[in-house]
Amino acid sequence: MIIGLTDHSNNLTFAVNNPLVDTLPPNVPDWRLAGHRYHSYNFFLRKKFGQRIQKVSVDAKFTCPNVDGTVAKGGCTFCDNRSFSPSRRVPIRKITDQIDDGIRRLKMRYKVERFIAYFQPATNTYAPVERLRPLYEQAVSHDKVVGMAIGTRPDCVPPPVMDLLAEMAERTYLSVEYGLQTIHNRSLDWMNRGHHVDAYYDAIERSQGLGFEICAHVMLGLPGESHEDMMATARVIADSPIQSVKIHNLYCVKKTPLADQVAAGEVRLMELDEYASTLVDFLELLPPHMLVERTIGDAPPDYFVGPAWCLDKPSALKAIADELERRDSWQGKRYSGDVAVCDAPNGQLA
């Protein structure tokens, strides 16, 4: 049994005066002391803010350079932004109005009072600073918002935008999510991404020391990628000077080139057991300090093609948890970097 920090639904409690905790080896991360198998984003946010925090999606109606013809046309092979964000499925509204509506809906499901404004669909730095600043300002001015998350591409953060992101990070918690997807250029070409992995390296290097959390978004199960290809992406993520990662499987939504490829039998989507095993392999290679913001992906049923298991998120998360437990595995178990990992049998820390 793992003893120590207990992560409850609405609070965070540290075990005190427990002699077993005092005998644990050094460098064991607190999320492991809490009994978790990986460093979840919810755990981090509750510890940072002292309460549950939820992301609320907002849509500034940006486009992408591989949609408008700047680097390509048609967008990513798998992409229909309406399926990724509720805000893309409604008429354009003020950012603050979107936040109010998102909060109303989230509070029907969760006991939560504070939120992160998540600029989610499309490329949310793909505009002049003069347009970006007032949109970001609207978000951080909301009295229920404690931070921002900005989804973007690594080829869409020119120096003036980086300066603005650094400025916003001085005022609020900020996570900037770069869509890496994979380190393999052939896969980036397949998805019509319009950039190669060198754009990721450049963006990460220029983001250092600017005060915001750097997150990389990765997809597993891309066509033509072997298990070792996916683990190569994991090793690059592990060695990158970033703070967090989002991981999910390739899934398919309607009216996309991917939907046509799946229908024609040209692309196979991962089954749940295969994905759970691959994900655990991926997690084992990540450093223990890295945040894991997501482990699966999904879309609304009316946009969704497959795989079907994505529509049952609780069962998918349980399958991942079961695989971690079956293998007695955890994030960082096979990480070979400088961060110490406690490798003890049967989940015991001793």
C-alpha cells in the first residue's frame, strides 16, 4: 500500500506524523506518494490552486496556416475543429460570454469554482499581437478564471507573439500547448501538417525562460508508425525541456480525409488493449516530474467515426489504469534521465 498524500475530489490532504512516510527514499514524487501511477494534471492543479480547477473551452475563431493556404490547404487529415471544441459549434460570441456559458455547463457536472480559459480549436497564436492581446485580456479579466491555456502550432509563435505570451505569464498561470503530434516527418507529411519536427525544436528553444508552462501534444497510432517509432517520440518528449504532455490515440471524425481513409480500409485505428499497452510504454519513458494532461481523446457521438471505445471514457480510463496495475508500472519507470525513480516490487515504496 502506498501511504502519504491523498488526493480527494475537493481537497488535498498530506499525511503527517506517519513513521512509514518518514522511511521512504528521497526523490519519490508526491503523486506516487498519493497512490497515482502518473503525474496527472488534475493532481497538479489541485495542489497548485488548493481546489478543483476545470478548463473551459473558448473559441476566438482563428484558422490555421495549413487551412488558409499559407503552408498547405485543407487542414490536418484528421481535423474537424467542430468535433474538438463545443465553442466551434455555436455562433461567434465574446470570450467572456463563452466563459460564462462554459462555466454554467461545467458546474452542472462538477463542484468547481475556478477555471482555466482554454483557447482550444485551431491555432490560437495565428494572428497579429494587436488582435491577440484583447482576446487574451478578456479571458484573464474574468473573475472566475485563474489561468489560460493556449493551443497552437510550433510554427506560429513569432517573436512578437512570444513577447506577448511572456507578458501574460507574468500576470497569470499560462500553459502553451504546442501541437507536435510526432517526431517523424513522414507522419507530419501524411497529416498535411505543413511543418516538420524542426519547428517544434525551434519553438521549445525560444520558449525557455519565458515563464509559461510548455506542453507538447502527441498522438499515438498514426498510420505507418511502429511501436518503436512511437517510443522514439516518447524519448524526444522525455528529453525536451518542457513541463507537460498531452497524449491520445488517433481517432476519426466525420467529413475528414481520415474518415475516407478509414472507410476505404487504408487506415486502421488502434484497439483499446493495444492503445493501453502502448500508452503505458510511453508513460514509462517520461520523467516523473512531467505533467500528463491527457491520456485519451474523444469527440461528440454525432461527429464520431471510431474507434468505438473512445465514446466510453470511464471504461477506457479503467483499461489504462488496469494495464498500469497489471504491469505494476508507473510514469518514469524506465526513464533514464537525471530524475531518480523508485523501482520497488508490488507498488511498495521502501
